[in-house]
Amino acid sequence: MREGAWLTATVALFLLSFLLRQSLLFTISLALLLAAVSARLWNRYCFAGLEYRREISPRRAFLGEEVERTTEVVNRKLLPLAWLEVEDELPDELELVGGHPAPSHRPRRYQLTNLLALRWYERVRRRHRLRCTARGHFALGPVHMRSGDIFGLAMNESEREVPDQVLVYPKVVPVASLGLPSVHPFGDMRIRQQLFEDPLRTVGVRPYSYGDSMRRVHWKATARTHEIQVRVYEATKTLRLIVFLNMNTFGPRWWWQAQDPATLELGITVAASVAKWGIEQGYQVGLYANGSARQSDEKMKIPPGRDPSQLVRVLEALAKVMPFATAPVEDLLRVESQNLPWGSTLVVVTAIVTDELANILENLRAAGHKVVLLLIGEGRGSGSDDLSRHYVGAGSGSDDLSRYYGTPPAVGGDASRYYPEAPPTERELWGKPSAPGVPAGGKVGSGGGARPGAATLQLPRLKGIDIHRVKVTWREIRDLQLD
């Protein structure tokens, strides 16, 4: 409309000057006519031969790491561009380092704007650093471009998808950072039957005997004792470590309604760290979770494996999983445990323990599996005489959960009474009444520190099952600097 009005007025002025034979008016109208024609050509061909490329290096990173975003704009024509504005949409989880981006009209996204001037056949590159502040699978784009003539008479817009994706793995930390022992963190996993010797697990040395392979010689022990010593390997079966992750963090009956983000991310980090430790120790590691990836209705299921790409598959699955549960973890254990090899070590990472889950875990232990329970969430406590427990604290983000589910008993308390009761009703959630049997402002168990109205948590006594406990928060794990 603006360009057409200018062109019409210029043509009319040119004809008028020609009829009146006014040289000055003719010169002015001719200049305006040339400007209007130039603006029309600029507007029509400004995006012809214009190339835009975006490169992300690397495309896979861990939480807290930085990636480099490189953009390249090429003008492959004789017509120069007096100005070109490029707006690239990026997710909030990829934070711009050292810049001030503009907000986008789309939720949880921002716009990175570049203003350029391109001559004929010129190439311009721009580089920015992006910090990965959350795990996930993030899409970049689309790209909005605007350009026009040098006089500002016309402007043209274009939108290009330019698809790019960044996969951010969850934080992976040593098991010692979770408060677990660095050696045998889940207890002794040796078996009774001797099938073959595992060369990855040395239990000691002995003097050399005729027929021993020279590959078994322990040279450091030989030099120390001045007698040839050979390694003694542990008799073992194929070691399998299966990690079950419960995506439900808000209550046994609320698995589909709400989540505690801090507790959930802590659980994902714990699952990834345990899987990495198992692969490094030579285990066949598998991963199962009652969650699914974006635009998928299939539960997370990675059968046990020990090939070099197994850890990548585990980390990719945990990076893509959506932050909600698709089914109760009890159903997942009931179905998948039927196909697990005998003697597997099962590590269950969960913030919620129900009677049904306790019964399933005890049945799995009775069926010949070693069962380890890793509790995540806010709270402190220790186990009873037949339980050794490490509790993974969630820190911030768990206030509502701990307010209604209470805190575990302190050291020396009765761990058999730590069990999540039914989730609060709407009146209890918003009205904040005192829980039945617990005076307002009182303490729960012998641990103290419970918020007013907190209900007593009761954990079923699980005989023969290790319940591990570590005192660490998600914020501490997230900010942990690794060498």
C-alpha cells in the first residue's frame, strides 16, 4: 500500500512536470520515480539468492555445558542488501551467554536478533555461546527475516524453518557424589554358583603354579614379594544391572496429575549416574521407566546390554523423557520383571513407596534377584536394624510434597513407619489443615523438623532389600563441578 501510493504519486508528478514543461519539477519527479522503482525491485528480489545456515557444535551436550551457535548469511546476487534483520527463535533452556535477547510471543522461547548489511556476493558469520540449563530435546527456529530498500519505502518479510535440534543429557555424577560407597555401592553382588572367572573383577593374588597363563601375572605384586604372583579372579555369572525409574514424585494416586520438578530431575540424574557406573564396572545395564518421550506413547525400555553404545542409548532416553508418569511404577515392574534373567540386580529409583511396590520388590528378591531401593525426595532419616538406607534429598521444589508426606524418622527412629499416605484432598491441599493425629506445629517421628500439619510417613519393612540414603539436594548436584 505504501509502496504503491509512492509510485502512483511519483508517476503523476512526472506527467505533470512534463505537461507544464518545468525542468526542476521534472528532475525531482524523475529522481523520485527512480527511487520508487528501485524500492520495488529491492522489495521483490531482496530474498532471492539469500542463504541462511545455522550450525550447532556440538549437537549433544550435558547439563551445564555450553554449545556454540554459528550462523552464516550469504547474498548470492548482484543486488546488495542495505539492511537485513534476522530473528532466530531459541528455547529458554539454551541460555544466551553474554547477551540480552528479546522475548518471543511463543512461550518459553526468546529471539536472538542480528542486523546486517550485505554487499553483492558477501558472506557474514556470527557466533554465540549457548549454555544448557536443562536436560531435554530442544528445537531451534524458525527464523524470521526482514529487509527492504535503502529509502525505507518498502519492506519484505520471510520465515524459514531451518530445523536444528540440541540434545541435552542429564547430569551424570560419580556415585560417591550421591553418598554411596565408591566400591560396591549396592553391596556385595557376588553369586554362589561358580560358572567362570570374570577377568574384570580381581579379588586377590596367589603364587604362580605350573600351567598358569602369563596374562594372569600381577607384576606389581611380583616385584613387591620377589615371587611370581598371579591374579585370582572372582567367580561370577554375567552381571546384569537393571535400573527402574519411577517418574511419579507427587503421590501414589497422583501419578498422572502433578510432578515435583526438583525431585524428578534428581531421580533422572541418579538413574543416569547408576547406569554409567554399571557400564564402567562391566555390567550389562538396562533401563526401564514409567515415562515416555515426546510424541510417543511407548514406555521407556532399554534391554540390558554392555556394548559401547549402551550408555549413549540410556542417556538419550533420559534426555528425551517427558516430566510426567504414564503409568504406575508397580505395573511397569510387574510386566517387565517377567522377562528379566535370574540373578539380575534391580535398582529402583523412586520417591514414593507403596504397599504394592513393597510386595513386588519382596517377591523379586524371593525370585532370586538382588533388589536395591534408592529413595529420592526431601527428608532425613536412617533405617531399622535390617535396613541400610541412603536417601537422596530433593531440596527446593519439594515443599508441598514434604508438607503432606512428612519427614522420615531421625537416626535411630522407627523406619517401619515411613510410608506415603494417600494424597491430600483438595480441601486439605489448599486449606492446609492439620493432619489427623498430628498436632499443628508438632514433629513427626523422632526426626523433628516436620512442617505443621505433616502426616507421618510409614515405610513398609522390606527384609533383605537395601534401601540406600544420601544427603544431597538437586541444587547441589546441578551446581557440582566435575573434573
